[in-house]
Amino acid sequence: MPGGCRASVGKRWALTSELKVRPHGHPMARRRRWDTRRGNSCVAFSSKCWTQRGSKVDGGRVAARGFRFQYMRTLEAMIAASDEAHLCRIEGPGRDSTSTDDKEVVDFDLIDNAGRCLVAAQVKSGGSGRTASAHSSFSVLTRLVRSGVSQRYELITNMAPDRQCSALVDALTSAPIPDLREELEKVLSRSERSLHLLHMLSAEELQRLKRARIVFDHRTDAEIRSNLYQCLRSYRNRHRAGMGERSGGLLVGYLLDEIHAKAASETSGWLLSDFRQESLIEDETLLQALGRQDWGAIYGPVVPVPDVNRPSLLEDMETAFPELRDGNIVRTCVLTGLSGIGKSSLASAYLARNAFKYDLILWIEAGSQESLVMSFRKLDAHLTRASNASRTVEDATLVRERVHSLLAALPGRWLMVFDDARSREVFDWLPNLGRGDVLITSTDNAVWSRSDCKISVGSMSIDEATSAGAYVTVPNAYPPATESSRKRSIRWHSPLNVGHWHWNSHAATLKAAVCHLPTLASIFIPSRSVH
């Protein structure tokens, strides 16, 4: 059985048998700790969890914490891997691999299509308050660089560096190759064994050591898991797939379990293409597993999604609400334009296209103070899961503040749409805190200076109108004499469509409809003359 697989299968039994059954002061326990400090780690300590000397250790719990930290960091590396990476070998190369001599030292590595190693990493976890020494860290790094050729070597640990270890990090980072050995001798001068390891390195291995780094990860397990969720959701969003908080936790747990299973198998490699396919599991599968959809939930009277595709405006809106965020400040985008130009439909189209990015979407009728109050009362009941009948009539200000507080406390991303807003009436109702975006539609063009982005919605372009079938071309009977006449006919797409659809539904000929075009134009566009 390969070394990494043997460690994964045997760690829990060995740790519980050697550390849980035997007293801490037992000679065998002392010998095991002595071997670990000198790099001769046996199966019982291959989980690489360091504990304070003299403290009582629950071996099973120590091993479980070590595995959890190791596999979460492995999953992070797989999610963040570049397209160049082809394979992740969990618990390092197998027995039949020729890319490394010291198979036990590598916890995971990333390989490209040509079989070259992109990164070889060992993950070490320690108890609370433990520090990483320069000598123990250097011992691991020398084993990594002597294990095989890699573009990068990493020692990942959740322990804090002591003063000498910080000096080791500085030397590896800043010292040039000709001076590196001398600088390392100064840092490691107190340890004869470390100096011996340094002098044993060849010139090529010293250059590899220059590519080695120590990564100190001081996050808690909950913070790492939260980052896994955010990275996985961002990856799925880039491929237009949804994921909420509960479904994200379900998917992260599944991927971690798969990593553990592959670590214990004879073939511990996981193709990155297969991993990405597993990460992009269908929305329907997540929905069935969870029992309900916890992302893209829409509440409120959303207007119908339009048939007309206006990609340039939708892209501007998506740019206003980027995926990566700084802080907890709500971002605001305002769609302005004439009444009936299609602002509400455009907002609805944005929802249909980007619902997977949000856990919750709220549509507010903001045409008047009364509709705002009513919408917020309904929203308050929805967020607090209380029926309208059970609530006493409260002051509108209290309702507004409670809704803002509930939105600010939501862990997931949300979107609030204020449709047909009047600036003076809606300003106090806009939330200021939370992981949310606010989209406003309004006919007021000059009063939204406080918004982060303002998009002017005009009439459709020729390409948009053509793709939507939004105008009628009548050869010979109504030919546009010039390019400007053609553009003017495009701007009249609404009356033309009305006339065409109306008479077509009554089986009238198109030629008969043309006779009524001047009348339709005068009705819909009275300020224009018809040629």
C-alpha cells in the first residue's frame, strides 16, 4: 500500500492505540515523540500534529484535527488551481511513482499534463499556542526539495512562527542564491543537525530551496470552511450555477469526503477536470439533496421578463455589481429613463440572468410612500416568518429599521429592487449595510448623485430591435430613403409592432396596415412628422 494511503488508513488506529491506551509517560509514548522530533516519524505521528511537551494528548482528536486541516487546505488548493494543473495527488505520489524518493513528506501535489510538478506541499497542524521553530521547519523543507523537482514547495501550518523561523522565512524570500547558504547558516547556527542538512544540499537542491515557502495560516477551521464556501460559490457563479449557504455546506462536505476517500484508496490522484465537474454539480441535484432551493429566491411582484435582449445594458449592470466585494457596504445602481422605456423589464431581465448569484432577491414597489410602507411590511413578515395577521400595526419607521437590520445580518448575498422610485420618497428606505446590492428604476435622471452607478436607458439600438423583431420592414411600400430615415423607423418600433400585430391578428394584409402607419405614428409619437 502506498505510503500516503497507509498513513490515511492507519493514523487513527495507531494514534488511539499508542496515545490513548498507553499513559502519556509510557516509554513507548516518549520514544514516539523522540522519533518525531528527529524526523523519523512513524505511522502513529504521520498526521503531523505537534503538541506541547508534557501535555496530555487525545490521539484520536489530534489526528482528526490534523486530517481536517490538511484536507481543507488540499481542497482550497484544488479550487484555486490554475488551468495548467491536470492532477492532484492526495497524500502525495503513490508507490509506483518515480517523481519522488521521499513519498511520506508530500501531503498533496499538483501535476500538469506533461507530468511536471507545479507545487508539492506538506501540511502541519498544531495545538493552540504552538509555535513553529526554524529547525523543524527547515527539516521539512529539505525533505520536500530532495523529494523531487517542483516549481514550488510549500510548508503549510496553522502554528505561529518563532523569531528564528521568521528569520528563516526572510532569508528564503530575500537572500540571493549565492548568499543563501551563508544566510541560512546564520539562522540555523544553534542546531548542528540543521547545519548538517544544509551542508548536505547540492547546488541544484539549494536552488529548489529558494523556491520553497512557509505558509502560516492563522484562520480557524470555521473561517477556512467559510472561505471554501465563498471560493466554491464564486467558481460556480462564473459558470452560471447557483449555490446557497446550506447547499454550499453540503457540497463542501461532499468534496472533503471525496478527498478523504481518495487519500485512503490505492490510487489517490484526482483529475482536476473530474473535480471541477463534481464542483459544478447540477442545480437540480443540489435542490433534490437539500429538499428546497436556498439561492435565487425571489419575493415580491416582479414584472415579466422581456423577450427583447439588451446585452450591453445588462453587462453595465453586472459591472456595477461585481462579484468580489470590499467591506459590508451596499452598492447601488440606478436605471433612469423615460416612462415606458423598459427600465422595469431590464431590471427583471437582470434578475433572470443573475439570480444564481444571490441567496435572496426582493422586489419593492416604490412608486409612492404608501406602496413603500406596504412592501416593507410584507417584507418584514417574510424575513421574520410571521403572518401579517399576527402583527400589530407598527410605525413605518420601526418596520423599515427592522428590515434594514435583518438584511444587514444576512450571511449570504442579496439584491433589493426599488421599482419606479421617487428620489425624495425612497432615500430613507435604502439599506446602507449588508452583503447586498440595490437596483433602482426611476424616471428622475438628475437626483441620484449618491448612487454608485447610474445607467441611462434609452430606446433600443438597431441591432437590438432587429434581433427582437421589434420593427416591420415594408419593401417598396414604405422604403427608408436615407440611413437617418431607417434609424427613425427603428425608433418607431413600438407603434409599428402594435399595428402589425393588431392587423395580423385580424388576417389583414401587411399592405393594408401600411396605410395606417402615419396615423399610428402620430398617436404614439405626436411630436414627430411622418414622411
